[in-house]
Amino acid sequence: MNMINKIGLMVVLLLGTIVYCKLDERNAFAQEIQAAGTYGQFEGVVTNYDNGRPLYMAKIKFYTESGVLKKTVYTNSNGYYFASIWNGTYRIEASKVGFITKSKTAYACCPIYEDPTRVDFRLRKVP
């Protein structure tokens, strides 16, 4: 256990599913990775465009290139979100009541070998 704490990384094989835990000073997250390299990861921060403050419970949706909704996650109190999702290109949409929805396109790949793909959003208030 001490070695895991020093490294900040743990991989466990459980019933054919690899569970990968990345531990860092921001948050501890765990996600299932069914086969190495088949899942990608996204992370980011959603903030208020005007004052830079983090937006709590902003909704982040992940759509395939064909427009199919694959996953929805929410930001924490620091405006941070994390998602583990099949490798591929996604349209990522950030929204919150009282703010204008914004979307970006990004590619998720190879979580074990690379850091998560970073996609931040700055949302403007509805006029």
C-alpha cells in the first residue's frame, strides 16, 4: 500500500475488467477500463466567463460524431469534471441553467499511456 501511495497509481484485474485508479492532489477517481487502450478519458474545468469562478453542477454531455449521446457527467464544487469513455471523437457540450450552452469537439485516447484529454469551458451568463 505504501508503494501505491508513492506512485499514485493502482491497476487491479477483477473479473476480466481492469480497474484503474489515478490518485492526485485534486481528487481521487476510479473508472473501469475493459481492455487497455479501448477507453479514453476527458477532464476539464467549467468556469463563469465573466469572473472565472468555477461552476458547480454544470452538465457535460458527450455525443458521438453521429450525434448519439453516450455519457453525461456533472462538475464538482471546483468546476472539475472527469469522464471515461470509449476512444473516439466526441462533441462535448457544457451547460448550466442561466448560462449559454457551449460545445467543443475533441478526441479521447489511451488513458493508461497518456493523460486525459483536457477540455475546459468558460460559459457566459444568459443576457
